[in-house]
Amino acid sequence: MSTASQKMTTSSSVLEFKSSTFFSPILILYSNDLAAIEQSLQDKINRAPDFFRNSPLIIDLRELNKSGLDISVIEVTGMLRKIGMFPIGVRGGNEQQNKQAHKLSIPVDAGRENDSVIAASITASRKESGARALEQRFAEQSESSNPSSPSAGHVEPVSTLAEPIRSMLITQPVRSGQRIYARGDLIVMSQVSAGAEIMAEGNIHVYNTLRGRALAGVQGNTAARIFCMDLQAELISISGDYKTSEHLTEQTQKKPVQVYLQDHALIIKEIA
């Protein structure tokens, strides 16, 4: 084999790029009091240490800058790293803050929404925007199905529309360390072990014991629900709002329950 061929073979097997979806919490700051921020974060970490330990996150500075409150990205990043969290991006920063982020080799997004990041803020979720987006989608679907709608004539042919998102069915146990993501509903016929994580853009159905972490409506679907036969989860979340194991009572165990969002709060209700 020639030297050129050897180099080509070696080069082609060294690496490759693949498209993927990366999930990270978004830290939305409403105060520039570093001590208060650190205390609040530490409280959340203490309630769900496995969820936040070594967690990457996006720092969102838009609300601070809207209120005219200045904060140093360098100081925030240092504080976050001290408590075991790792900033991987900054958005909504001003010119000075973006320069500080660049000095730390942290990517900057000037405020554009990143579709590959779950808007599951650990300080405030984007509930209202998610609801508006959902309502808009339903309105568009309703409008396209109504022949009397003024814009109905502009609806594209069915053949050009995207394929419907299908549910994902898992028949085997979801073991500790496994992560599963479904673009539609996720149906699990076996148990979800502690340390596992299941996520879905739609509903989650677990026809067994649910331990580990379950996140439904991860792209802002506030109408999503979680159904399971026995709720013993480390964390449950719908559209960014979450509860940890300490908020779950023994009354939910060994019983079929559903979890849904109502007035910005997670409701756990037994299924009769």
C-alpha cells in the first residue's frame, strides 16, 4: 500500500461529524447579586444533586439587561464552576459581556433561540412562550382544516407536508445510565431504573415503576403529561417545570398516576 493510501485510510478513520441534539439547562438571571444567585443555586443542587452535578448550562442575561442590571460573565462563570456547574454558552449579553465570554472561550448567542437546547430553566421556565407557540400551532392546524378560512387556499398540498411524528415504544427495562429521547410520545412497557433518564417532546407512558428522571414536553409542550403505574422518580418535569423526589409522597407509590401542568404547577393525580 502506498504512503498516500495509508495516510488517507488513517485520516478517514480518525474522526467523523454527526448531527445530534444536545440538551442543557438554561440559567435565566433576574438579579445581579452573586451571593443570592449562588445560594439559590446551591439550594436547588441540594434538592436534586444527581440532576445538577457536573451539569453544563447556558447563561441567559436578557432579563438582566432589560432591567439595566449589570453583571460580570467572568464572575458568574467562576461562581458556577466553583459549585460544580459548567457554562457552555451565553445568550442575551451586551457587548462587554460577550467580550468577557469570548475571553473564557465560551460561545455567545446574541439572543437567537437555539432549537437544540431544552428550555428547561433551573430558575424560570419559558411557560408562557411555550403555551403561545402551542396555541399558534393548533390555530394553524384548525385554519388549514377550515375551508371557509381566508387563507385556506394557500395551504400546501398534503404530499409536501412532513411525515407525522411517531411514538416510540420501549419494551425492555430502561437501565441506570441510559438516556432515551422521543420526538413524539414515549411508551415504556417495563420499569425505568434509578439513574436512567427518559425524555419526550410529547407524553410519557410507563406501564411499570418509574424511577430515574422523566421529562415530558421538553420542547415547550405545556399540554404534555406523564403517566405511570408506580411513581418513584428522582425528578419529573413537564415543559421545564419540575419536582424532585423529596416533593413526591408515598401516596403516589404503587398506584397509577398522571402528572400534568396546571397554573404553572405540576399536579400529580391518581388515575381512578
